[in-house]
Amino acid sequence: MRAVRSAAIGLVAISLVVICTSVPAAADDIRDRQWHLAALQIAQAQKVGQGEGIVVAVTDTGVDDRHGELAGAVISGKEFGEQPTGNGKADTDGHGTAMAGLIAGRGLPNGAGVLGVAPKATILPVQTLHSEFGGSPIDLADGIVWAVSQGAKVICVAAVTSEYPQVRAAVESAIKADVVVVAGAGNTPDNKTVGFPAKLPGVLAVAGTDKNGNHATISAAGPEVVLSAPAVDIVSTGAFGRYVAGEGTSNATAIVAGVVALVRAKFPQLPAAEVIRRLTATATDRGKPGRDDEYGYGIVNPVAALTASIGPSPVAASSPADRAGQPNASGQLPVWAFIGGGAVFACAGLLAWRRRRSR
């Protein structure tokens, strides 16, 4: 999902294109469409843990918890922006609800519906974007600071934004507070290099892969990439009880945020920097041997991250969390931009539609 977000004077025009595909209307068919679950061996990983007790903040368009798969998974959050009044549970766009489903969707009876990577994690909705009225990077900064104060151990930033100092300070404060900040690398052609705040040191920057495990053409690449995850034809929950299928590094970001929740639940005493080191040490290497700009350290491997024996860090300062963006570690838009790619919704019957919005 890509979207235009209004900001201060000096807005650069971009556009939103929703790519139409066919998505099954019945919840029974949805689980079969979640190909990333099998690709990452999520069922096996969930035998070890399911993210119990971990609060994951989703700084996005809000989360519609009326969706069956999210019932009981979403606590009261907060809305940021002009005249904020909500608790983060209103989502007229669907992007935030999709991210929440990928992270902590609890499925439906008889193996139906959307299943998240960490179905026993808790979602804290932090509404910093509004589908019709936009949002400011300042809202993101305020939302990150607030999420940390509410006990979030993981923050999912499935977007890119301008390099505001307030955002930088908020991310740095979250990392110092032992929070794992997971952010998307961004989508081409809007992002030819890794976007902000993913490019910041200490952030777990995520690139995207396709169904064959290859670097997704829609995904940005660069020296700041830490890990990669599925990003193409990803099905999840949408607003108003609908389902969404899309491509983009938003999806990969949410999936990795779910894996971080699994690791934090399994190893509750492990500092954030060591959580990232465990993920990079156990990733499935692709592309050039070792770290590269397209995959980072490789495709996230939840089972290995939860079960592998990882030796002590040789030097604390050399952990991927401290040195993300450097070769041996782990064109910005002036407004928020979703990095989830195209999306399509389905409810009672098959519904395919195309929308274009520009400013």
C-alpha cells in the first residue's frame, strides 16, 4: 500500500496506486494464501513460543480490532496529530490493520483466517497516519516516545518519512530504552536507497523477498539493510472485516517484527542489541556470501532464531544493533509514505478494484 500524506508547505506530489488482484472472499481460503507461513516454517516456530507477554507497537493508520482475527489482541492505544481524540482503534485505510494481522493475527476456528507470526503477542495501536488527512513526521516521533512509555518492547515502523531530527531523537531514545525498532527499507521507485528511519544506526532495517526467496524488485536495497523477509503477495487482515493482499516492504517489516516478538518472549532477559544479533546470526544467507545490500544478513529464520545456540558477543559495540548501516553490520520523501505496495480487499464476495489518488 502506498499513500500520500500531507505535511507542511513544500509538499512534493506523489501518487497512490492500488494494484488489483483476486483475493478469496471466504476466511477459509485466506490461510492457504499466506504462503509466507510455510516458507518461514512458522508452525514449527510457534511450537517453541508465540510471543506471550510482548507488546508490539504499530505506528501506522490505527488498527481495526473488530476484525475477528484481532479480537482480544489489541489494547487501547493513542492517536497523534491535529486534535487527536481516538485510542488508535479506528482505521479507515487498512494499512495498520494489515500490519497487526501479520504480527499477531490469532486466526479463526478450524484453521481459517489470518494467522500472525506471534499470535499471543499484544498490539499497541499508535495512530500517526490518517488516510484522508495525512500525518506529520512529528506525529511519528511523538508516537514512538509514547509507545516506549507504555512498555512496548518492539516498535514496527512500516513506512518511510523525512529525516526530521525529532524522529531521529525518538528512535535513538527507544533504542536506549532497550526497544527493538523494526523499520522497512522502502519501495522502489520511490526509494532508491534505504529510507528513513530504517537507515538510522541501531534500527533493524528490513528488505523484501519474493516467493522464490529472491530479492523483491519492489524493495529498496543498501548497506543499512539488516534482514529480509517475504514481501510479495502477502495476505492479511484489512479494515472493516475485509482482507488485503499486497506487496512491499511494509509486509516484510511486520513479519520481522513478529519474529522479534517471538525471540523476546523466548529470551526475556536478552537485550535488544542481542536480539538483533541472534536474528542476524541465524538468518538464511542468500545472495552474495555474508551480508549484502539486498538481503542484509539473509532471510529471517524464526526456528533457528528460537533454537540455535549463539555464543556471547565478542564486543558489545560490534553488535548489529549498534552498527546497523555499516558494511560489516547488520532521495527521501518529504512526507510519510506507506511501503506496503499494492493492496486489494475482499468481503462477502470477490471484490477487485483500482484506485489512484494524487496530490
